[in-house]
Amino acid sequence: MSHIHHRADRLSRRNWLETASAAVAATAAGGCSLTERRRSPSAEPASHTAPPPRPSVRMPIIDANVRLVAEDDARYPLDDNAPEPPTFRAPIQRFLLHANAAGVQGAVLVQPEAYRNDHRYLRHCLDQAPDRFRGACALDPSAADMAATLMDLTAHRSITALLIRAVREDRVPDFASPQMREVWLTAEQLGLVMQLDMSPRHAQAIVPLLESFPRVPVVLDHLGRPKQGSPNEISNVFRLSKLPNVYLKFSGLHLATNEPYPHKSLKPFIAGCVDLFGPHRLIWGGDYRGQPYGETIRAVDLLLDAVKLEDRAMIAGGTAARLYRFV
């Protein structure tokens, strides 16, 4: 752990951890315009001043956190056993309109929890623009036929990732089980990205898997959900940065603070994330929920304005393009 402590000290680890603690305390208190491009009036609220013109950086803008939910429940029914019904509807054609208006060239479509193991709508969406989309399927890792199901799903060439959720305490998988190791081994054999949407308290439990399968890239969703953990648990999440196969998703900012957009108090915390992981292991996700991107498309520029343009471009799309095999 000494390597991580030294790196954090360069940024002032005390300030960084204080910011993490503040994010937790916020529960009790009340991409990115990297290149100049045209937007429709609805895509950028007039109340926010646009950033100054910047030189173009030739990297795609990729939203790595898109969940699409059909409006046709008869054709694509929601799962009755899903933890809760979706709070939004986001059909594929609407998303394409919004993505085009915002200049989002690619997206990682993540299986919504409302569909659970039924991936028909995900596959339908991927087929609408196979060169523009990649998919993250989601399965129960404790299922006896998990490996076979995963191999069947990933026969669809656009599915390049597997999502495992460990947020609801009544649905947390056993990360130490033989089944979980089989899942990781299957992911390694198929060349998949592992996405983990988990509470900070589970950070220590995944370390043996991360170390046993160093060739499996692992993406921690939503900045590790810092608002849902204690300062010590949050520190454990970010100590995972010492492992080169661990990536962090720059998404779910509402899970780090209750402060409204643009969440300026998060800037020191996110600067710490950049220092620990580097731009080549940070991935932007716009948290699309069926509405025009608006101001969220500028999150990388606004919160990482001290980071050089090339690194911001990497976070906004370059890393995802490489990791999810867009190129």
C-alpha cells in the first residue's frame, strides 16, 4: 500500500480524503465539450456559459453509461422480480437523436436492472448501430449455467462487457465463491471487460479476484459510489488503483454529492481520482435517462479544467474506445 500512499501524498492525501468524507457527509446535507461542435438549442441550456473555443482533439466522445428502456412493454416486458420499476423510459431512437445533437459518437449500452436477465432489448439496440455501440450484459453470477449463458450472449459481437451489481445488500454475490472465479475465468477467456457497480464496503472482497485475473480489465462504476461508504471504505476503493487492470468510471456524480450540477465541490476529489488512476484508466459516463444531454455533456471540461486537453479527451472517449473495442 505504500506506493498508493506516496502518490496520494503528492496531491495532498489529507485534502483528498477530507473531500471523500465530505461527499459522505453530503447525504445529511442538503461530455464534455472537448471539441467545438454544433448543438441544437435544446442540447445546451442557455443559462450556462459555454467554454471558450479549444483546439480539436481527434478522439471520439463515448458515453460509457447508457441504459435504454423501451416504451413498448408488450414487446419488451419488464421483469416482475426486478428490485424496482424504471424511473424513466429511454428508447433507442430517442437516444440516437439526443446523442447526435450532443456530439456523442459512441456509447456503451448497459443492461438495465428492470430487464434483469432478459437481454432482448439490449441486443435490439445494439443492432441499430453495431459500429457505434458496445454492450454490457448483466447476469446473476451465482446461477449454475452462468458461464454457458455468458458465452451465448457474447456471441453477439457488440457485447464486450459483463456487469455485476453489488449495491442492494439482499442481492450481493459471494465474491469468494468458486462460481465467481468461474465467471472471472470465462470473462478472461472471452476477452470481456468486467464492470462492478458496488458499494464501497465490498472493495476489499474483490481484491483476490483482481490479483488472480490481472488480464481482466475491471471498471468500477460511478466513482466507486463514495456517498454510500465510510471514509475508510472509500479509501479502500481508491487503493485498488495500484492494480493496473482497474479502471474508474467518471459517472453517477449524484452518488458522490447532493450538491446540484455542476458539483463544483467535487473538483478536489475528482482531481485525486485522476492522479491515482490517470486519464488512461478513467472513463466518462453521462448517466443518460431519456432526456437531452444538456449541461452533463460538459462535465469533464467543467470538473477537470486543470487537466490538459489531451487527457480530458482520453477520459471522454479515448479510453473507452480502446477498452470496449470500438477500435
